Amino acid sequence: MQLTAWVNGRFLPLDESTIHIEDRGFQFADGVYEVIACFGGKFLELDAHVDRLQRSCEGIGIRLLKSRPELIELIHETYRRNPFDHAMIYVQATRGVAPRSHLITQAVEPTLVITSRELPFPSSEKLSAGASAITLPDIRWKRCDIKSIALLASVIGKQEAARQNVDEAFWLDDEGHLLEGCATNCFAVINGDIVTHPLDHQVLGGITRYLALKVAREHGITVVERPWKLDEPGLTECLMSSTTNAVVAVSHIDKITIGDGKAGPVSLKLRQWMLDEFEAMKQ
Ligand SMILES: Cc1ncc(COP(=O)(O)O)c(C=O)c1O
């Protein structure tokens, strides 16, 4: 399929879409983004994603020229022009084009780009065996609650994970608590409860994290939002969540086997409950 992108006011074939070299997104990573899943034409938590995009924009002082309904319509239209059965829609907003200077000296029109691509699913082997991860000291900035396009630390983390032949790198705070992954939130099952780092400046408020915790609570699992470490007594499973993965068990971290070394019962149930929720949403 020839992909079509929304780029600054018009739809273009992806191959022909370009951004000015003085775009502040290119010069300074001065921008924010969203990734939204769409199954069979139904968006997953679109409102929550648009809310987060607006919060991210406010967080760095970008004022989008599109109203919320206009933005939502553009997201739908981008999907209609790239209608994958399972799609992920990227929405990226930067401060816009201006002569290169750190200081924002003039009002510039924000750049807005929207694309739709096929959403890949984790393989069934990965789902039953569980994913693998490493931990790394957190080298990111102190506003991880903003979904910034400044992803250099995540690129480095992912590269290191790939070099060590694992799927994800989880960031550790100075005391050794697991915060989140390069592109995922992470959780532990400790004495049957789901434990995850509370929402603060050190983690992104993942939309899938929110959904997973909601679904877990609805099924009677206690959710505890507190800092946690890998060596806690009673820890039997680890999981990670993201728009592109839903929820996936993590069975090996830093070459340590978690639980019995494959996807554990809570992870598998939670994933199934989430998929059921996605199915129900399609009806
Ligand atoms: C650092 C980070 N944490 C968590 C997530 C998961 O967020 P969501 O569930 O909204 O995709 C992402 C997704 O890209 C991320 O980059």
C-alpha cells in the first residue's frame, strides 16, 4: 500500500512528504508525539491519547492550530487513507520552523504530521515464552511524563538491549527501582498484586498502563502503585505494556529468570482480558 501522510496542511504520499531543515523538531527535538492503535477501524482510547497530546503540548508551550475535533477528524482521515486492519497512528507536533536559535524568539506555526502504518503484533512464541529485558541506569531528562520526541536515551537503551539480544531495556532510578522501559511501562506481580511505579515525572502515563490497571482491578486483582525492585520477596512475574504490545510477560531480566521462566498466569490472564476488551470495543 502506498502510504499517505498528513504534513502541515495536506495529505501527501509518504515518500514525498518533507519537513524543513530549520524545523525545531529536527534542530532541537522540540516537539511531542502520540502513537494510537486502531483495530478494524476502531481507535483504542482515542480521547485519552488526544488528552495526553494536549497535555504534552501544554507541557512545552506548543499551541496546536487545530481544534480538538479537527485533530480527531484528521486522525480518522489519515487512517481512512491508510486503512490497515491493525493500524498505529503517529501524531507528531513540533514547535515549527524558525531560524536556528535555542531561544524561541518569534511566534511560529507548529508542524503537524500524522501517519498510519501497520501495527505489528508480538509473535506467539514471544507471548508464551515471555519477552526478555535488561536494566540500565536512567539517563533520561526529568520530565518523562511529557511524551517528547527527544528519544535519544531510548534509542541508546534499545540499541543496548538489541546488542544483548533482548527485547527491552528498563530504566532504574538511583536506588535500583524499575521505572519503565524505553517504550513500555513495566509491572511486577508481587504476592498476587500488580505493582507498578506511580505516575510522576520519571514515567510516562501510558494509555495501555491505565487500561491494564483498570482491567486488572475489574477482575479483582489488587493494584499497588509504588516503587519496586526485582529482588523483592514474593515477586513471581514481570510484565510490560504499550500501545504496540498491549501487555506482554517479561520472563528474563538481566539474565535472571523471573518465576518459572515463561509467561506467568497473571500476565496471560491480563493480556487475554485486554484483548477481550479490544474485541468488545470493535463490536
Ligand atoms: C517511555 C514510554 N513509556 C511507556 C510507553 C507506553 O505508553 P502507551 O501505553 O501509551 O503506548 C511508551 C510508549 O511509547 C514510552 O515511550
